[in-house]
Amino acid sequence: MKIFFDLFPVLLFFIAYRFSDIYTATKVAIAATVLQFAWAYFIRKKIEPMMWFTLAVVVIFGSLTLFLHNPTFIKWKPTVLYWGMAAGITVSLTLFGRNPLRSMLGTQLELPAPVWTRLTWSWIGFFTAMGALNLVIAYQFSEATWVNFKAFGGIGLMLVFVIAQSLFLSRYIEEDKK
């Protein structure tokens, strides 16, 4: 269910783009993200740092797109989000010695420390590569191709990566013995 919640603005952006243009889609994405943020606050009374970061990036880059009438800014938004996540995880791991993936998933998975580190670095690499790939698609292909990649390509690559991670982790997960 959380995945649909997280993808809500992206899907609305895609739909709005199909029926109008990049500027209407950007307005829809900003509105959807603000509504998503408000709903999360109303339901949970607490907002995760990543959601604050996402809200700021969407509003800032979306507003620049609209005010300057330049779609380059909204095309940079996914890269800023991906690279921001990679940077945040890297800083947490290297400067503070905290593994954010282990903090989030440690109650669900028991893994040796080196595996947690390898898993975390693989996510850093994935986010870094996705940010770079977004820029390649944005600058080397049409706007429509970029929108399709943003809506489906990024999600598809994330799914493939998660499946690959699951296969990697499967050797460390023991089944409950009854």
C-alpha cells in the first residue's frame, strides 16, 4: 500500500501530461505532493525526513519550471531526489557510522554486519546510477520519452533492483522451522 502512496504524484503527473502538457503535469505533481504530505501529517502526525526532502524538491523544482517556463527544472527533480538519497545514506554510513537500511529493516532481517554494509552501498550505487540515467534520458531523448521513463522506467528498474536484492539476501534468510 505504501508503494501506491509514494507513486501517487508520479502517476498523476503522467496522466496530466498525457492529457495536457509538462506545465499542467508539474502543477498536478506539486498539488499531489502537497496533498500527500498533508494526508500523511493528518494520519500519522509525524512526517519522515525523506518526505520533507521530497516536498521541498518538488515544490522548488516544480515552481522554477512554472515561473521560468522551463521544463529543465522538473526534469532535474528525480536526479536531485536520487542523488539526495544517495548522499544522505552515504553521510549517515561514513560520517556517523549509522546504517540507515539496518535501522529501517533490522527488525525484519537478521544479517551479518558486512552484508548490511554491502546492501547499503548497493543502494547508494543504484540511486547514483538512477540519477545519472535520468539526466541521460532527459537530455538525449524527447520530453515524452522522459515522462514515460519517469513513470514506468524508473519504477521498473527499481522493481528489478529490489528483486535482485531479494535474491542476494535469500541466502541469509532462514525459514522458520516448525
